[in-house]
Amino acid sequence: MGTRVTLDDDVAELARRIAGQRGLTMKQVVNEALRTGLRNMGDPPKLTRFRVRPHHAGLQPGITLDNIQELLSQIEGDDSR
């Protein structure tokens, strides 16, 4: 089937480079690239589930969250404010 397609300069250059490296014609490279690309465009992207595994870090001995000002003072020093 004959169809005229205009390629962007960067796409044509890349296709020429691949054709030279593989010993293929431009037609073969363009057809292979289109088959691969069109096949992938029809499929929805495969998503992988992201799972958070909580880790109990705990607090160091002598540190409490009851008084935030005191905690900041211990961590950053008395001149933190």
C-alpha cells in the first residue's frame, strides 16, 4: 500500500541511523517502528500497585511528643526560636 508520510527531521535522522546500523531500508525501519508504537498505543499502560509497608521507628529514650516546644529545644537547641 502506498501512503505518503512526512517525517520530522529528527525522526527521519534517527530512522536513517537505525537503518544504517541494522542494514535495513528506511521502509523496514519505519514499518517496524510503527508496528511497535501502534501496538503499544492500543494497550492501556500497565500499572503496578504501590504498597506502603509501615515501619515503627519508635522514639529514643527520654524523648516524648507531649511537649513540642521541649522536643524542638532538645533537637534544635535552646536558640531555635
